[in-house]
Amino acid sequence: MLNDLDELLRFESVKGEKTKGAPFGIALKDSLGWFLNKAKSYGMKTENLDGYCGYAEIGEGKKMLGILCHLDVVPAGNGWNCNPYGLTIDDKVLCGRGVVDNKGPLVVALHVLKKLQEKNEKMPCRIRLIVGCDEESGSKCIAHYAKNAEIPSFSIVPDADFPIVSSEKGILHLEINIPVQTGFSSVIKSLQFGDRANVIPNKATAIINGKQFLNKSLEEFLFGEGIEEKDTVILTDLGDGTTKIETKGIAGHAMNPEKADSAAAKLFAVLKWLHSQTSASAEMDTLYDRFFSPLSNERLGIDFEDSKSGALTMAITKGKIEKNNLCLTADLRLPLCAKKNEVIAKIQDALPEKTVVKTLYWSPNLYHDVSDKRIQTLLDIYTKHTGESSPAPVKTGGGTYAKALPNAIAFGPTFKNTQTNIHNIDECISLAHFEKWFEIYYDAIRELVKVL
């Protein structure tokens, strides 16, 4: 398994430019080819569905159990303590981009099928490992699968948390274009942060006109805002009458803003301070207040929350200035009680006139009745391997392939209180947990096929 994981991690399988036979770029085409060839070498039936996705299958029967994994990863970014594209094992910890999200679980699932086939156990149905190439950017891969291939009777998705995920919030990506006043644009010459709509940025940059801001009062402001590490805000006199502001943070998945440290929020805190000394202070105060303060959801009127799916979260993940327009990308995770159109309308109403709010992506909520016998089987398997009695289902802001196919549920692979650094540098999992994955998924599949 570790050899296969190392080979798979070496593919820099970030979504790229579409070409013939490679709807998500050459790297993902090659990754999918690796998976299909590897599965075929293990004696499995395989099929490539137009480069969008593929599958490996074992067994016979009318019914089919599905396992859904993905090959695409988010960009590695800078600052890793190991090579992100390859497997590093240090002190019994596995490190590499995708080792958890989602190449590690994929390799485990592949070897579970391999072992089941080698043991020649009599299965009452087929087992199909379905592997997509576009999970991080909208899941067009599994939408393609649903239109062109057989839907499993039931599926598990090892791309979230244990024990099982009973609720996945709705995912709403918005592009918010805000016209800025002359005072704003006269101070800020350029602004840039973020690469992906679902990744909280770890760096942000702005160029401002003037160098009078390089003084002690800014340092005092930063300490007042709780930005205590001086090296997370860097001011540089560019020598042409402008100043470069760089902020550093900790990247993270937008489904859990509280686990990251947004460089964009720090940048806007600095810009808010700068504008407090200009005629545009009210405008910047409004922008900071609506998008980057601890009370932003309340200020926008979108502080929705319910017991089944949790609270609405919002993260500003991308930003730039073009002429007199501030363009922001917002990642929102909506609980069941929050309706998409109502959320958009409230954001629109809370922002300056002529602001244009555009929907980039929407994925509806998913909620499971945990009394389902198949879900109870998964909970029993989890208890067997962890000793945790009456494990509580998880509510998540993340979106998985479970939304893309009927009768699918996220089951693992992350254990409680485990630091994995997905969507951040040094993505990792312990070797012990990696081995535990195999044990859990092997038993889960053997039991699930009995209750389909």
C-alpha cells in the first residue's frame, strides 16, 4: 500500500487546462491512467469514462456497493517541510499532498478490494471503486458518472470524518463585485489574494500609495487587533512613493474557517487602519465589518443555525481590485435552515448600492436518517475497531461525493481530534491510522454487502 501511495502522490494532480481526452488536465489524465492500470494489474475489471472518472470492480451479482474517492488535489502552496508530491515517512507519520484528501483512502480502498479478491470470498454483490478527477472543483466527474454508468445500491465516501457524516451543509460560492469610491482607489493601488474558492489564503498582498504608514502607530494598531507576530505583516517601501503590504497566515479548508488564520483578514485589518486616516474610512470600515470581523455574519444578517446541521460559516477566499471594483470570492456553508436565495438577498442588501453578487457554485444540503440499517452497520464497525460506544454522527461544512449520487454517505477517514492539515502545508496522517483505515474499510465492506 505504501509503495502504491508513493507512486500516486507523485502526480501533481491539480486541475489543469482541458485537452482532448483530459477534461481536467494532463496530470489528472495520467493519475487516472495509473489507477486503472494498477487495478487491472490486480485482476480487477476497469473502465475509463471519458477521462472524467473511472472505476475498478470485483465480484458478481445484481446489486452493487460503491466506494467513491477522488484523485484531484488542491495546490500544494509554499512552506512544506517535506516534498508535497511524494510520500515522506517521518517518525511513523505519512506526509504528502493528498495523503488524506483523498489519495490515501483511495489506495486503501484499492487494496481492500485486492485482498477480498485474493481471499476469494463469496460476495452476494459486486463492489465498485469509483474514482473521480474533479471533486475539489465541483464534482463534474461524478455528475458524468451518474449520466453514463450504473448507480450503486449504496455507497460509502471515505473523504470526511468518522464515525459517519449525517449532515453536509449546502456549499455556496459567490463572486461579489463592489464598486469602490475615489478615496479607496486613491490609497490602494493593487490588491491580490487567494487561488481557490474553497481554500483560505495563507498570504495576501496590497500596494498602497504613500509611505507615511511605515511608523510605530501601525505596530500599535496590529497589537491592538491581536496580530502579535510581527513577521505576519510585512511593510516594504518600494522607493517610488508606494508601500507594499504583505500578510501571512495559515491556509485551511473553507469548511472550517476557525481552524485557519486568514491572511486576507489581516490585510483588511491593516487597510482598515490605513483608511481610518483618509476620507474613505467609512467605506473600509463597512467592508471589514461585513466580511472579516467576528460579527460579519450578524452584520450581513446571515447568522443562521440549527441543531441538525450547525451554523452558517463564511470565508473570503479570493480578492483583487480591478479599476474601481473590488472583486471578492466568498465560500459559504449553509445549514438546513438557511435558504440559498435568502442568503444571497441579505448579502446584497447589506452592501453598497450597485454591488453585483453572482453565484459561482451551489451544492444543496444533504441529511441522513441514521436509523438506516446500512448506516447502523457502519457505526457498529466503527465501534468494533475503536471501542467507542454510541458514537455521535458528525455535522460537517464539507461537501463530498455523497451529494453526487443517491444512497451515499461519508464514512471516515479522519478520526476525532486528529490534525491532518488538509488544504494546508504538510498534509499528514499517522502510519497507525493509515493501517487502521484498512482494517475498518475491509470489515465495513464485508458487512455492508450483507445488508444492501
